[in-house]
Amino acid sequence: MPHLDLALVVFVQAALLAAVIILREPKLLIPAVVIGLPFEYLQTETVGMLGEGGVGGAIRVMLNPGKAAMAATIAVALWRARYEPRRLFPRSGVLLGALVILAISVLGLGWADAQRPNNATLILVMYVAFVFAAPSLIEDRRDLERIIAAFFLAAVGLSVLAVAQRVLGVFQWRAVLVQSDAYSYRSNATFADPNNLARFLAITMALAAAAILALGPRRLTVYLAVPALVLSAPALIATASRSGWLGMLMACFIVVLLAPVPRSTKLRINAGAFGTLGALLALLLIQGGSDAARVRSLASGVDVVLGVRQFLIRAGWEMFKDNPLFGVGTGGYQNALLLVYHWVMPSWAKTSLSHTSFISILAEWGLLGVAAFGFFAARAGGAAVRIYRASRDPFQRMLGGWLIAAFVEILFQSQSEGRLFEEPYLWLLLAVAAALEMGAAAREPARAPEPAAAGAAPAAPAAPAAPAGAPA
């Protein structure tokens, strides 16, 4: 059975990679990015064979069909803009912030112990290039609807697989996710980490809630948004990700708060949602088990966000105190912890990677990095707010409110699980924000000219103009 699971996933990933290559409609590359990014199976399983860095590491990263689609998007955009390069520089506030983060990441290599770019820095170059290139393929409302539909389709598929992992025990491909009770498996679907699955489900559930409230009953909401919302809820529970649970509540609360519905409706929705959530939690606590234990741990407050890795935060703080201006350099946290600050690590520690994005910024980039991050956050957040306020159109306001909620959720969850600038969906959302600032939501797709009716008489030739002075 494990070999059958492996063969099935390899086949699906190969099919997605082939679709990325042979797509005849370049605009479908962006939905391919949405659907392909969760397939982290091959890039995770081939670490031992291809390694973390170098050429082998680059090949391993591109085994993810979503990242391959990102690279294809950049190539297609460059080709389409070969005679008009300015199309690759959309007027958006998010671009300068993205460039600042890329610049500080590259400059940070200069004072790091290992002065060679790792895969995280190399892939960041592609992410930033994607933010510049993707808006040229997101031109109208239909393109945006395709992206939204791709989120819903991916959530439905991942949710079904996540529930099957937990209930039926199929495709449990990461032994490290078996909990201490020896039977519960933290569902991760095709993501490498269940917390990453929870992050994707949280932002997709927020998108589904926003679409239902703003657009009402239509094909996109009835056939895609509602199933995605319903199926993602049990899948999110199956991830056992406490930060994902809290992030989902936060994101959904924001989109309801910003939804174009009356205030009384918002109050009823929040009351009904939290009442239903309370009932589900009560049933879960009565049932007991590992999930119930993780729910009870939510009462620990800040500890649930920081987890048992508080020594990693202390180590990062010590690095910052010793190097307050520039930090230890890009990618230098783990090396500094193991060689210089190992006295901070307790004897039971099994991880040496920072799991708190703000501490990573402090430790590796110092105050310079904090300033760069503040500039980036202000530009991204400001763009989302401008999109929300720019129009009274429910579709655009829905997307603006969702971008605000998604940015907040990703930032919040990265404080306990890391993966802020390494999160590819963050850069996809920035590309969508840039396209919206360029007016994509206000443009309807161009319609092909209708063919002439069969059997219609040809148009009569125009009469010659009468000479000047002739009687009418």
C-alpha cells in the first residue's frame, strides 16, 4: 500500500508538471500555481538524495509543480513583454516592499558566516520576480475568478485527503507526525507540515466566507465556496494545529467584519459561528484523545503560540543583543545557535531552526531588518486597504478584505511555525494585490466578435459621395 500511495502521488505531480508545460492558455498558469504549491511530497522525500542546497537542492525545489508554474509564469511574462518591458513593472505599492526584503536578504549574506546563497535566498529571487510578472497575466475579473476557484478546488481535494489520513489511515507518509498515543496522525495531506496545511485551509476558509457574504448565491459560491468551507473545517481539526485554529478564527472574523452586509447580519453570523464552534469543541472535549488535549492547551495563552521552543526565542534574542544593527546574517541563525549559543539549548531539544519569524528577523538582520520588515508590512497592508476602499463593487471589496485577513493570518501563524518570507502563498497574494491595484477587478473579459449569421446578405457597397454643389 505505501508503494501504491507513492506511485499515485508521483503520477499526480507528474501530471501537474506536464500541465504547467503544455498549457496553451498562459493565464491558466496562475491557477496552476495555486493548485500545485501544496504538492510538497517529492521535494520533501528527496532531501536525502538531492540535498538542501546547490544544484541538487534547486532541482528538488522545482519538483513542486506550483513553483515550476511560478518559473513558467516568469518566462511567459518576459516573452510577452519583450517589446514592451514596462508591462513587467505594474504600478503597485507592494513591489517596492518586496524589493526591499530581497535586498536585505542578499546584503545579509555579506556578513553571514556562510557567504553563499542558500536555497531560501535563491527561491526568494523567484518569488519577487513572480510578483512583478504575474500581474501581466491577471488582467480582468475572469482571471481573478479562476484564481479563487483554484483555491476552493485545492482546499476540497486537500481536505478529503486530510480527513482520510486521520480516519482511514491512508497516505500517512511522515512518521514524525504520529503523536505520542501511537495512533493519532496529524494530517498534512501533501504538505510537508500539518501547520502549513492549516495555514492554507485557514486563508481559504476566510476566502470562502468572504465570497459567500459578498457575492451571494452563484456558481462560484454554491458549487465551490460552500463545499470548500464545509470540508475544510474537519480537515483543519485533523491537522491538530493550534496556531492554525486560532489563525482561522482571526481571518474569518476579519472578513465578516469587512463584509458588505448590514451590521446586524454580522452580529448574527459571529454569534452563530462562535456558538457552533463552542458546541463542536464541547463534543471534542467529551470525546477526549489527543485533539482534546491540544484544545485544552489553548488555555495556556502565549505558551500555545510559542510552544515548547521558547529556548529558540531566547537564542535569537541573545544573537540580537550581540549583533544589534545587522544581526548574524542571512541564514545564520542555525549555525550561530549550534556553534556559539548552544548553551541556550536544553538537553531534550531536537530542533535548531527558528520557529518565530520576528525573532528570525531580529537575529539575522538586526534593527536594519526590523526597519525593512516594517516597510514591507506597511506597503502590503496599505495596498490591501486601498483595494478595499477604492470601489463600492462587492467583488473588489471582498478581495480587499480577504487580502487583509490573509496577510494577518500568515503573519500571526509565522510567529509560532516560522515560514513568513518562505511562504509561497504570501508572494502569490502580493501578486494578486498588485493586479487589483492595476484595476483587474474592474475589467470585464474581452469578448470575441460574433460571427455573421448564416445566409445573411452581404452588406451593400457604400454610395459614392455626391460632388460638391450637386443637388441632394
